Amino acid sequence: MKWQGRIPPVTNVVIAISATLAGIIIALRFAPSTLTHENWSYASGTSSLSIVAIGVLTLIVVGLLFLKSLGARRYPRERELLEVFLEHIPDNVYFKDRDSRFVCISRAMADYFGLAGPEQALGKTDSDIFSSGHADQALADEQEIMRTGQSKIGLEEKETWPDGHESWALTTKVPLKNRYGKIIGTMGISHNITDRKQADLRIRYMALHDALTGLPNRILLEDRLTQAIALARRNQQSVAVLMLDLDRFKNVNDSFGHYVGDRLLEAVSKRLQASLRDSDILARLGGDEFVIGLPMVADNRGIETFAQKVLSKLGEPFRIEGHELKVSASIGISVYPTDGEIPEALLQFADAAMYQAKKERRGIYCFFTPELTEATQRRQKLENDLYQARARDEFVVYYQPLVLTNSGRITGVEALLRWNHPEEGLISPNEFIPQLEELGLIGEVGEWVLRTACRQNVAWQKEGIPRVRVTVNVSAQQFYRGNIVRTVRRVLRETGLDPEWLELELTESLTLDDSMTTTKIMQGLKRIGISLSLDDFGTGWSSLSYLRKFPLDRIKIDRAFMRDIPSEPAAEAVVKSILSLGRNLGLDCVAEGVETRQQLDYLQKQKCTEMQGFLFSPALPSAECGALLRSGKAGFVSVSDVQGDGFRAGGPSLSLVS
Ligand SMILES: Nc1nc2c(ncn2[C@@H]2O[C@H](COP(=O)(O)OP(=O)(O)OP(=O)(O)O)[C@@H](O)[C@H]2O)c(=O)[nH]1
Ligand SMILES: [Mg+2]
């Protein structure tokens, strides 16, 4: 690359004129004194004058030549510096003529353009290198600079290259002037800010999208819904908001791990995407909750057809990491303008409708109705009340007996938490235990249940009632987050209950989280001397491999299997194999949810040790359970003989067995 500008030389004419003038001045200065001091000879006076003049003149010429050589040496040095600068500066530096043609560019700029060297840019314009949009803008900027003489500082320039990659530069352009101040072109320096820009864009993207699926998040969703509502308003159309939540997704996580859960969420998002038109909106709000926005819908029939289509598409099995997974979803629907006019309201109402769908049956869609607002408000009120419930002493512990299948003798009682709400009365655990977990209150409440149950058992023992074990459920949060071993030890010490009479029930899904940690905690609990049972056995899929590892005393067969006995041979087969598995592993088995005589007959035949269910007794308040224990009555009683807790599913009264 060569610098094309001109540095003005010290011309020989200037030197000559300067030398002559200097010679004359010196000659005039010396001539009279020479005539005065030298004696008379005109010829000799003339010659000495000439000698002096020539000498001085020579000196001056030599001096000027020296100066010139200095000047000549200085300018190449500046050129050299400029060349070095352009060669090594990492930024794009350029000089352009008045036609916006490159006169000279830095090597970094040549690299940025993908040229072999800077000289290849000479004579080219931006339109030879950049896309037309960028080139036209740059030309307009430069023409304005040349017209006004004003610099442009900090221009952000974006370029999309033919291979699709994008780059950004921060550019400052100034007028290029000659030494007379005339604008002869432009020059500029631009810094490549692609990395920073990409990081900024990434942050912006992350702020508006869900990290797992890449779908818009709530913020972007609300923005898109606002636009869709504005469009629908202009066209007098409707917008449908469908809130979709997968059913029992927790089971997938618990049984196959979060990795598979995540892959399933991705697959669901892809399948949903495939069911949509380009103008439809799909977002993930978090967890297993998705929102679909349908702009410009004409009537509810279209929305229903769409919802049905989505449900049936999701119903097809997913193949994830070698597992075939079947999922269903529940959908709540709200519609603009009928239900609300702003995204927040529509989302809230769709959520209420979705909650209703879950409550009704799961796997269905449900439109919002104003009555649902009440249900939502009730739910929110209950949530607020939950915070106060402990302090207001509204929680109570009920006890459900566990009995031997062969004799009906009570061997234990399961402590079950109930909420005695001041306005609503007794509230079902299904309604508030998940919320206690969500609100992070389950640890505190769980410890209270443990203490109450242990204290109650001690009280019964002090009365001289035949001793029974009390079993207490432990949530995942209690098990993993607190120090459950220390808590149990402390509660036993405080209440004075012998560890032999305490059993903790761990749900099967809980134990699958982290087998190493789980085993360690379980061993810690066993060292205290309490027993451990695995609750809801059979509801997870991968539990068998853990059974051998965990120091368990018994397993509780989930009520779901009991329901179909004896009508379904498959259910019988499952219970039979669980019982034989338990026997082989040296574990006692407890059948949960036993409600009929036939079920009991079957369990007796299969030699299931213990059972629990309405056939013997529902969960009872402590006083009534105490009375039952005190009566020492062995055998199965009609459920109508004991006071229910209000949570029993409907069914016939049961026969009495002694
Ligand atoms: N794998 C995975 N799981 C998540 C993620 N976010 C939340 N979850 C889990 O998703 C589950 C969603 O719970 P819910 O929708 O309340 O419960 P569910 O088991 O689907 O039951 P229902 O919705 O009531 O039918 C919770 O167990 C969360 O721990 C995630 O990013 N990845
Ligand atoms: Mg769900």
C-alpha cells in the first residue's frame, strides 16, 4: 500500500533565491568596511569583497541544503509512521475521495472486507463491497459530511454478508481537507463491535425468550398479544388465549429424571409449533405451561376445533431418549373481547379455566366463565390464608388406622394433615398440600405434624393403650432441604417417643431424585431406630432397582391398584407381583385404599400383611382414633360406624367382619 497524498518539497528555486538574497545582504554589509580598512586598491578591494561574498554565499547554500535534507528526512518519517499505523491499527481506517472511492485503507479493513490486501480497495466504493442498503446509507452520510463539513460520530453500521453472517461497526466519519481547508473527501475510523453487539442481542433475546425451548416468554407474549388485540379491534375480530398445562408432568421428571423431562418439553413445544399458523403465537410461561394466542378468530367453534386438534396431537406418544411417553394436557381458554381486553386479564382468565379443566377431568379444554373468577379468587384467598393457618392453629392431625389383614388388629396409625378453615370448614389436603410445597411452608408444617403425631402417640401410650406405630409423611422439601435426621432426633427427644414407634413414609417419587443422597439420609434415619416405608408404591416406573438399595421396612401399595380389584385381572396380577417382590426382599406390604370386602378377601388370600382404608376406618380426629384404639376392637367395621373426615369418595356402606 502506498500513501497517495503529497507532502510539499523545499524546491531548489527557493534555495537559490534565498541564497542570492542572503549573499547580497552580506555583501552590502561587508563591502564598505572592507573599503575603509583595506588600503586603496580597487582591484584588491573588489577581490576581497568577492571572496567574502562567495564564502558567505557558499555557507548559506550549504546551510539551506542541510535544512532541505533535514526536511526531506522528516517527511518520509511521517509517511512511514502513517504506513505503520495503517498496517497495524486493528480498526477500519479509510480515506475516500469526493466520489466516495477508497484512496487508502488500513489492513484491518482489508481483512474485514475479505480482500487480499489494502491496495485492492483502491478506487472501489462501498457498493462494490457492502450490501446496497449499507452502501447507500454510507454514501448519503459522506455526501452530507462533504456538503456541511460536519463530522458524524458514533454511527452504528450493520452489515449482512453473503454467507449470512452479520457484523456491526461503530464508525466516526470526518471531512478530509487539504492544506487550504478545501474538502477533498472523507476519512473515517470504525471499530468492529460485532462481539459486543451479539452479546447485547443475546441478552435481549434471553430477556424475552424461554431458555429451554427458545419460545417467547411472558413479556414477549404480552407484547404480541397486545398487537394481536389492537389488530382484532380494528377488524372487529376476536383473539383466543389458550393456556395449556401438561398433566402429571411431575411423574415424568420423577420417573425418568429432569433431562428426559426437558427433552419432552422441547418435543411438546415443537409439536405445538407444528400445529400453528405463522400468525399464531406460542409461548412458554415456565414449567410445563404453554400459551397459544390465536389472533383474528371469528367464533368459538373455530377455537374448539383448534383445541381438540392440539389435544389429539399431544396425545400421540413421544419417543424421548428411548422411552415412549404418553402425555395429555389441560387447556383453559379466554377470548378477547368477551372475557377481557388486555393480555394480563386474558391470561389470568385462561389460567382459571385451565385450573377448572384440571379439576374436572384433565386432558380436556375448558372455556372461561365469570363464575371461574370466584374459584380463582377463592384459590388465591386460600393461598393467603395458608400463611396464617399455622399461627392461627387451624391445622389438625387426623389418624387413619393400619390393621392386620388377617385379624383386623390395629398395628399403626397414619398421621394425616387437615386444615380446619374458619370459613370453609375442613379443606381437602389435595387443595392445600401442593400449595404448602409451592409456598415453601411444607418444612415448617411437616415438622409440626411430626411433633404432634409423636406427642399424641406418647399420650396414648401413657394411657396404657396397646402400643401402635405412628406413621408420618415426609415431603421432598423436608427430606432433602432441611436436616431431617436431626429434626427427627430432636422431635423424638422432645416428645419422649421411643423411635421404635415412629415410621416415616417417603413417597416413591421422592426417593428417585438422587439415590446416593437418598440412601445416606435413609441410613441416618434408620440409625435413629425408626422404620421407613415407601408410600404410593407402583406409581413410578423405575422404582424396582432402588428397592434393594434402600433400607426400607415396608412398602405401601398405591390405592390405584386396589380400585380395580377384583374386577380387573391385570390389577390383581400387579398387586400379586408387588406382594411377592416385597416378600422376596423381606419387606412388609401395606395395601392402601381398601374399601370392599372383595378387596380384603383378595389381600388375605395373597397374604398381604396390613391394610388401610375405609373398610376399616377413614382418618379420624385424635379423640375418636383414641377411642377406637382404647376399645381394642379387632376386626372390620362398617364405615358408617365411625365418623368420617369428609374426604371419602362416595360408595356403599361396608359389611361388618369380625
Ligand atoms: N424437566 C423440567 N421440569 C420442570 C421445569 N420447570 C418446572 N418443572 C417441573 O414441572 C412440574 C410442573 O408441575 P405442575 O404442572 O404443577 O404439576 P403436574 O405434575 O404437571 O400436574 P398437573 O399439572 O396438576 O396435572 C413440576 O414438578 C416442576 O418441578 C423444567 O424446566 N424442566
Ligand atoms: Mg402440569
